[in-house]
Amino acid sequence: MNGADTADALEVVALLAKTKQGLSATYPPWAAFAEVPSSLESLVYCLAEGPPSQQDKAIEILSRLCGDQPVVLGDLLIARSSSIGSLANRIMNSSSLEVRVGGTALLVCSAKEHRQRSMEALDLSGYSKPLIYALVDMIKQNSICSSLEIEVRTPRGFFERSALQEGDDFDVLDPSTVLGGTVALWLLSIISSCHNKNKLIVMEAGGLEALSDKLLSYTSNSQAEFEDTEGIWISALLLAILFQDATVVLSPTTMRIIPSLAHLLRSDEMIHRFFAAHAMASLVCNGSKGMDLTIANSGSDTNKLIMAEAGALDALTKYLSLSPKDSTEASISELLRILFKNPEIIRYEASLISVNQLVAVLHLGSRDARFSAARALQELFDAQNIRDSEFAWQAVQPLIDMLNAASESEQEAALVALIKLTSGNTLKAAFFTDLEGDPLESIYKIFLLHVPWN
């Protein structure tokens, strides 16, 4: 292991691994490893047990196979679990950018196939926290990594091959194959999803600031579509994971990120809209301790208008139409309520369209979702054009049904919404007598609960 022969052999193989495919060659020299996966075992052994110089050479070689053999690499690395600690060590301490990026890609391969065991091995090595700091630094230095000539595919690249990469005469390289920061984002997403403490470490390491700067640079750059677009949706994915922790949500940096997420909600890229909506949903999943405090208390009306102008209302309404899980449905309804507290936002056409989806939540949503939807409709019914709309009229029956709910807060939410809806309209108020059940009796009972002498 420590002999000169081993070092010389690794040097030769590393040179072959870096040899570019010529016009007359059918495949690059290093592709032979992919054809005989067992030949990789000795390289993984060098990575796990060798001195730093040999570990670096092994990483240079193995990382070239991330695009073709991610599953094999993941199996081999976890089978010799000490290699996980070695990878973390070299990511943090190697002077070679190629080694740091390649090591990150190899850890992604391992964590994708064996997430729990990989994270346990990483914790056992003692490198978990310093590795997170190193990965955050890689995100900050993404522009430097962009000049690296190493074929390291990120999820959409080496985990989900495109049609052009299956059977065509040429290989279309994903632009993110050379962006170390993009690979770092994906590994941070995996690490953060495994334990809440890791989310806090990412925040402590300056991860939110790095993501804020990255998204702001993208949304304010007219040439952004030609840059690291894959890193953008992975950034939104990482934010969706980080925002599952209330402490992260309450960070002052969060408010600076919201306008960028709102901008992504109107992106032409569906994947950008999808993960930006997930990040928005995560922001409100902690109820009053999360998004309510962040936007309603710490945020100003200007921030709400920025979100509305960026297309947040359209995106959130469309997200509701997908019938997300109950907690997300309630969170989105609550976020809409917060936005509708700004009277200028109610004038947007998207506000009128959202009534239809909120009514659907009243019909089919969970109790929490129905409660949030009723409160959102309360804000909307302040506008006469919305009260007079056909969409608003469809809310009457499910709101009447809520009057019979066991929860006093649900009854009150429905009652206030109905009062606002029928405000100034005698015909609508009279229509209550034609509805199913006995809404007037329900209203009378609720009234008795609130009279001061009762």
C-alpha cells in the first residue's frame, strides 16, 4: 500500500482516467473499469486505507465512473464503510478542487443507494459537521468550480439519463457536470433530510446566505438561463428541506429568500416552479411559529406584493389543485390567507381564481385545511367583486356545513366568512332558508355561545 509501485500504478491509471475520448476511439480508456466492476475494489481499498496521496488518486479515478456506475460505486463504498470517512476527510482537506468535487460525487453515489448506512458511517467518522461546512464553502465558490474538467453528473444527469443519452451516437453533457457547487447542493440535501440537527448546522455554516446569494444572482441575471440552471432547482429543493425546521424558518435570511422563491414560481422551467412551491409550503408548515411570524409579523406589505407580482398566487392556486397532502394543503391555504390580508393583492385576477380552489378545500380537505381555507375566504370576501362572483356563491353550502362542526373555532371561521359573503345582499341572506340542514338554527346556537350573559 505504501510502496512506490502502488503510487506509480495509481498515477498511470489516473492519467488514463483523464484521457479524453478521441474521434477515432469507440470509448475512453477508463471505460474498461465499468465493464469489470470487480476491478474497482482495489481502488476503493486504496481510498479507505491508503495515505492521502493515494486516496486522492483513487478519488480522481473512481469519480470518473459516477456517470456510468453509480449503483456499483455506492455498493462498493458502503461495503468498506471506512471509505465514507476517507471521502469526507479529503473533501475537507485536499488541496485539489478535482478531488473535493469528485469526493462529493462519490458520497452522493453512496448516500443515494444506502442513505441510512452512509449517514451512520459519516457520523461515526466524526466528520459530519466539518463536512457540512466544507460543502457550504463549495456552494459559495461555485464560479471557481465551473472551470473544473471532471464528468460528475448530478441527479438529473447520472440518476435520470435523458433520451439523448440512450442510443444516440453522441452524448449530451449536462452543463452541471462541471459545477462542484451543484454536487455539493445535492449532498447537502441528502444530509439535511436525515436529521434536524444537520439542518441547523447548514444554517450555522452560512448555508442560507449562500443559497440566498445564489438565487438572487440567478433571478437578477438576464443571462441566467445559460448558466447553472440545475443548481437552481436543487437549491429550491434544499430550501424546502431546511424550512421544515422552525428555527431555520425564523432566520432573518429567510425573508431575503422569499422574493427569489416567488420569482421562481413564474419560471418557464416546471421543475423550478415545483420545488419553489415546495419551499413555500415548507415555510408555513410550522404554523404560527413559522411562516405566520416570518411574513405576517416580520414581513411588510411590500414583501407580500413582491410575491404576488412574481406569480405566487397563480402557483399556490395551481398547487392546491394538485390535491397535496393534508398538512401541505392547510399550509398553502394559510399562506394565501396571509397574502390576502393585503387589500391590494385581493384586486389581482389570481385572487378571484383562487376562490374556486379554496372552496374545493372546504368540500374535501382535512379539518385544519378547511379551517385555513375559511379564514382565507374571509379576507377575500372583503372585496365586492369576489362576493358577487359565481365562485364565491359555491362556498355557501360547505361553509354552512362547517357551522355544525364540533370545534368552536371552525364554527366561528365559517360564520364570519358567511357574514362577509352576504354583507349588503339581502337576497343571499334569504337564500339560507333554502339550503340543506338548518343554517339559521346553527347560527343561533353559535350566537348563544358568545352572548355576554350566557
